[in-house]
Amino acid sequence: MRALSTLSVVVLASAGIGHAVISGLDAGIARVDAFKDMKNRPLAGHGTNILLVGTDGRDKISEQERRRYRLGGAPCHCTDTMMIVHVSENRKRATVVSLPRDSYAEVPAHTDSGRERPPHPIKLNAAYAEGGPQLTIRTVENMTHLKIDHYLEVDFTSFMKTVDVLGGVNVCTTTPLKDSFTGLDLAPGTHLLNGGQALQYVRARHVDGASDLGRMKRQQRFLAALIERATSSGVLLNPMRFRDVTRAVLGSVRADEGFGADELLDLGRAMRNFSPSSSEFTTVPIGQINYAVKGLGSTLKWDQTQADRLFTALRDDKPLTVDRPQRAQPRVRPPVTVDVDPRQIRVQVANGTGAVGLAKRVDAALAGTGFATTHLPVTAAGHVPRTVISYDPRWDRSARALVAALPGAELRAVPGQGPLLKVVAGADFKDVHKVRFEDPAQPQQAPVRGNEVVCSSS
């Protein structure tokens, strides 16, 4: 997601760099008159609202990188990523709301190529192509009734350089992520991604059935990981590391004319106190996923009642998540999200070791996290050093869900085996991870804290 690279601007300010230096960096940011001739705008609330827009600009990316990361040829200079970032008035909390690019919207009356156009239906991302930043802001304000205070627009180049200057960003996945369109190919586990790989991760739309909604979830997870990387490493305290890259990074950012040195320093000071736990992420509530509109095709229609509650909370500067009392207890590993309901996955367990009762324990543990086990454990022939899951390739998604509960197990395709998955518990077996089913066709609407979606350090 290109909007994530806007963090680079704030990172520089938070590194303790003085006003004079920030003013010099400010001069290198391209400007856009994003609020030109805008009248009858919503009343200002509390805190600061920034509209982050990502474009596909790639002018400064080498031909080799374009091929390697499958960035295609000429850019369309369009936008398909949009977020509202609300920074609380006390500068202790940031709330990020993703706006799906295919959201059904109605643009206000405006002048287009010298002719007056009345209000009309549109997909949200098309507002930029029709009327640039001004029409995009007006459309978002009409939909949310929030006053947008600042506008930031970034591209592929800025995003890649931001990730690289931070030394890469960690992401984790319990299932393989493969997208032939972007070239993304990640095995289950934790990965340190460079700028190009990170761009593949946040652009991928074909790794599951959720398309753009699934991509937004990954974008939110990545932004939380990016915040963690920036705030937990020594990067923010070492201005010298930024000396040779700041102008290249900022050269790919466009901002409104009011977003200057003072605003950079203000946000930078705020970011020193940011952490994944002080950031919140959500997607605007969706009421209907395939809302057909003549001339537009399939759109996403917001759940207006829930969306109004969300944007009212932002306007009133209220957090979306609630602090819970902390109890002195051992850290509990959160469930792993899977995209197949475990109750639909039949599993037979065999003991591949000499340990008495191992198959019975594994069967019970898998049943405890929702899998439809046979409750008829058997003994395998011979000693098995590593746990193996045998599966029919036609049920590969079920196999990926099962391996999420048995991390480290070997997946072994057996054509013709049928829907029953077979587990041989090996000498390496330790425990069963709990899993939680999440339908990929449904958007994540409940707000989450950043520390709930970054990779666990344990």
C-alpha cells in the first residue's frame, strides 16, 4: 500500500531533527492545492484527520525492479488505496480507517474540463481520476461528515524507499501467500521483507477469496508492523541514517500546501510516543459487498448506521477500542486465523512414535480447537521423526488450515485420498495451536489494536 510510505515523512520529524533541517526537507515535498475553492465543509472536530492516498507512480523505479516485482509498464496515475488517519488531540493515539476503493459514492457537483457536472454515482477511487485531490477530498467529506485537515499522496517509489531505510519490515503468515499477478510468494512463517517484497505483499489481491477486502487487512497489519519497526529500532534516534535518503523518499510525496515544517515536527513529536498498542485499525463497515449499480458494475455499499457511529467517534476524538484491565497471568498465544471452518475438516490421527497415548492427545487437542476428528486414533508403522499431514490436493485449503494448528508439520499431497486428512504425529510434536475461522469473503469490521496484528515476538 503506497499510503504507508507517508510514515517516512513523520519518521524524519520524530528523529530529533531540528526545525531548520525539517524546513529544508519540507521544501523538497511536492505541493498540491488540495483544498482549492472548497466551501461548505464539515465543522472541525477534535484531533487531526489526514487523508492518505496511494497512487501507482513508479517513474524512479529501475526497469530491473519493475520486472522483478511485476510492476508493469506505464502507470495509470490512479488511486486504489485510501485511508483516513486520525491523530488524537493529545497526540497519544492514531486511528487508521481503510476506505475500500470500490465503495459506492456520490461525487458532489463540480467542474470537469470546463463543464459543470451534477452530483452522480461513482466508485470512490474514480473520484481522483475525475477531479483530482480536490474532488477526492470533497467526496470523502460528504460520505463521512469529517473535515479533512491534510492531504498526503505517495507512490511506489516512496513506499519502497521507506521500507528499505528502516532495514525491512517483519510480516508473518500461517498459510502460504501466493499471487501470480504481483509475484508474491511467501511460505508460512515470519519474513523480513525489503521494499520491493513489501510492495508485493500490500498490493496482492489474489491470494484468497476476499480480494480488495483481504488486501486491506494485510495493509493494516503491515502498517502496524511498520510502526513497530520504526519505533522499536534505533532508526528514529540516528538522523545520519536518513541523510542520504530523505530527499529521495520525500521527492515521491505530494502534500497539501498547509502541511509544512511545523506540522511535520508536531506529528514527529507525537510519533515518539506511538507504538502498535496505541494505534487502531479498522475498515469502514460494509453493508452489502456486491451492490450492483447501472454503469458502475459491482460496488461495496457501506452500512451507513455503523459508518456514522465510526465517524462520529473520530469527530469526537474517541478511541474505537477499549482498554481492558491487565491481569497478572501467563501470556496466551492468540488463535491463528484460518479461512476454512475447522468443523468442516475431517481429521484422523496416528501415533508415529513410541509415546503412549500421543495420538489420543493430539486428536483431543485438534477437536478442542474445532476440527472434526474421528476420535479413533491409530498407531503408524515405524518411527516418524517429523509430523506429517497427508491430504488430497483437492482439499488443499483444508490442509493449510490444519497445518496452522500443527506448525512445522510436513504437508504431503496424496491424490485420490479424499476429504479425510491424515495426521501422523512425529517425534517433533509439541502442541496444537488454537485456530479461529474467519470468512475471507467478509470484511474485518471490528477495530483492532496494532499490537494485536503484528508478529508475536514469542
